[in-house]
Amino acid sequence: MKSSDGVTAEIVVQHVRGLIERGELRPGDRLPAERELAVQLGVSRPSVRAGLRSLSAIGVLQTRHGAGTFITDGPPTLGSEPLSFLAALHGFTRDEMFEARRALEVGVAALAAERANDEQIATIAEEVTGMFASLDDPQAFLIHDIRFHRSVADASGNPILASLVEMVSALFYEQRRKTAQHGRDLKESAHLHRAIYHAVRAHDPKRASAAMSEHLSLAQQAQALETPPRDSHAADPVEAPAALSAVSGMSPINGTHGASLNAASAPANGGVPAGAHGQAAPRSLRHAPRLVPSPLR
């Protein structure tokens, strides 16, 4: 990109920012087409594209194929790139990552228990379902695990905390996927997540924070026993963006992407495996409560 394009791209960024600050653009609104913006601002279309890319990178804009570019209608997404650079520079340890997660997510779980609505509780339940359905697929399990934590953060009702969890989750996923195949007991992990879900559904903040703290402590201990794969391709950072898109890209926390993940998260009978809605796991999925149409039934 030419230096002049960089200067005019900043004009685009400031223009969109001004529209947002004045309330002329709100979450979910569609931006004018590139050609129209270029004419309005007197800049080239490549400059418009560069400015829009900058705004997309920090989570302000979202491009929908065939529909256009929109102001993001979910919590703001903080990119994990700066944190990834810091991790590479300073060598974040596993213990530091879990310490950061506990500082964030224990309180977030309590807020979610206080504030979660029925739809958010249903979303959390879906990820619990996906975990029990993916016990034999550690990579798919990891994706449901990450989305579970993001869904709990979304239910906290605090977009700042949700964005921080989003950022840390992205970095954690990139590191965790390298060792996920060596997980010791996914069923135990699924049960611990289910306990958090139960507490959020019961609107019990103390139980939710205690369950989250227990889960993160046990996960830290379990992952300390894992060893990274010897195959260097498993840790190839080039794979990260494609893999990470399966986890996020949901404006930005919730939703599903990819047929394989949808299949993993949806048992044929629509039930919640191992009793995600009850304290005791049913012996058969036939006896599990129905997730659809309402996980609260």
C-alpha cells in the first residue's frame, strides 16, 4: 500500500468513527458501498478498502458476503494479535494464562448467573451438549469449550469483560490446540462445565464463581500433564486463522460455523448429553431432556 493510501485510509477510519460518535451509525447498520464512500470522501477505492480493513481488524466492522459491510452488532472484539506478540516476546507460561483467566472468568461467571437471559442460557447449554457429543474428538471438544467460556462472558452483560475474555480465549485456543489431543479426561471436563451451566441457569452467582474457579484450577493441573505433539505441523501458526474462524466469527462470541462442528454439537435426538439440564446424568440419551425448543424445560 502506498503511503498516500495509508493517509487517505485514515480519513476513512476517522469518517466512520465520527458517524458512530454522532449516533448516525449504530450497531447492525450497513455502511454505504465502497464506491459511494470513495465519492463522498474524495479518496480512492483502495484507500476505502484499507480503511475498512483497519476497522474490521479491531472488531468495529463486519463484512457479510453478498450483503455488505456492517457495524458490528455484538460486543467489541479485541484482536489477539498484540497479546500474541507479547506472548512470543515474553514467553507467557501456562500458569500465567490460567491466572489471567481466573482473574477474569470467576467474576464473569458470577455476573452471568445474575444477568443471563433465557436465550443466553440456551446458548451455554448448546455448548455443553457439544462437549458431551465430542468426547472422542479433542479438537471439536476444544472448540465447544472455548465457545462455552465466550458464551458465559457474553451472558455477563458487560461488553468490556466479554471483549477481554474473547481476546484471551483466542490466544488460549492457539496454544491449547497444539496439545488438545493429549487431554486426559474430557468427560470430567464436560461435567465441570455442566456444573457452571447449572449455576448460571439457577441464577446462583456464588455457585457459578466457585464452579468456574474449580474448573480452571483442575484444568490447569490436567494440562500441566500434557505434552506437545512432536509433529511440528501441528503447531504451524499458519493454520491458526482458519481454525480460529471455527471458534469465533459469531459477532463475536456465539453461533456455529462449519458442518462438522454443527454435527458435533447436535445429537440426533436433540437431547443434552449426560444430563446437561439435570444434576445426575441419564443412562441414555433417550431419557435426556430436550434442548429444543427450550433448554429451560
